[in-house]
Amino acid sequence: MTWNVWGRFGDRWLRRQRAIVETVRARRPDFVALQETWRYDGQAQTDLLGFELGMTSAFAPSRMPRDPDPDVRLGLGVLSRFPLRKVEQHTLSAGTIALRAEIRLGTDSLHFITSCLDWEEDHERERFAQASSLASLVSELKGRGDDVVVAGDLNAPPGRPELEPLLAVLEDCWQPQRYDGVTYSSRNPYLDKGEWLEDQRIDYILANNGLVPTDSRLAGLDEDHGRPPSDHYAVVTDVPVA
């Protein structure tokens, strides 16, 4: 599962927080990648989610976006039903980061990686460079014979050249024959209308070609009293890994 959970934006973030917990609990994912998750006063949202859901958690601050409150730091997070063998932060191009969690599954390792690429329309070169850095990391890990999943907000619709480096080393797990998969939808009341990414699929789960998805779907559509808990919809993919 991957979800940009929109930090503490909006005037109902505490209610959204409750709805995020219930949405994840209902799907029972083994792994969750979070973007725009927050840390404040020594407490990380990933820790709270992990405690309520019975999952191991990790957090890494990132450079964007920034919360209006300077004491709130936004970043990336990982939740796992399995113990995390190793957690590392990797710097990509232009100061963007990726958070990598290594999970031991029997005698094999799975590397679960999340990132959030630049969102601005005129940052194609930055996104391409970030995706290229991420692809290099993936190739290194695959070279060890390990499985790799990249889950995150890539801020580019399918077919954009910025995604080509990643799609050269990983497979897109979305199954377009079933749903359109729009994760940044004009139907979402939190979306700023007229954005260049409006009504596009920009949140992805990518896996090496040895991992074959069996189903893909959206979540987080209306669990907050009929409203979505975030300005993005979540992506849930079933991928047998062991």
C-alpha cells in the first residue's frame, strides 16, 4: 500500500488521522509507504499509526513540502507487519530522498522503498534525475538477487519520460484493465482545482519482474464521514513475495 497522507493540512487533520488508521486497518497491508507524513514535538505520525495498527514503523524527514507550522516536519514513512532488518535514507538528485526498509522474509530479503519526487510542472529534469538515482539504487539491490518494491508519489502520470528510468528496472503493478487508477482526482474536495496533475494517476507501486501482482485497487475514497482522508487516494496492490 502507498499513500500520500497530506500532512497536517486542512482544518480537520485530527479527524483525517482517525480515518487514515481505519482505512489502513480495513485493508490489512503487510507494508505501507507514506508520503507527507509528519513529525512534531518528538512524535511521528508513523509511530502513532504503527502503535494502533501493530506495525513496525520508520520515518525520515524530507525537504518538501513544508508545513505552515515551522515546528512540524514532513517526510516519508514505512509501516511493516514484519521486523525491519535495516532502514536507510538515500539522497537522490536535487536533495530529494528515498527511505529504504529491508525486510527479511525467510532466507530472502525484500527492499521496500518510498519516495516523493518534485511536483512542479516545470521540474521535468529534476524528476528525471531523481528517478534515475532511484533506478540506480534499485539496480544495485537487484544485483544482489533481492526483491525490490518502490511505492510512492512520483508526481508524473503514466507515459511521462520522467518515469522511464524506473520503468526500465521495475514493472508497474497497476492493472489498467480494471480501473482508471486516478489517485489525484478532481472529485476529491481537498484538491486545488486546475493543477497540472489533476485527474491523473501519480501514485505508484513498482516491483521487479519476479513479483507478479494479482490485484490493484484504490482506497481512501470516502472513509472520513463521506470525505477522503487525504488529497490523494491510496493504492493497494497484492503482490506475492514469499
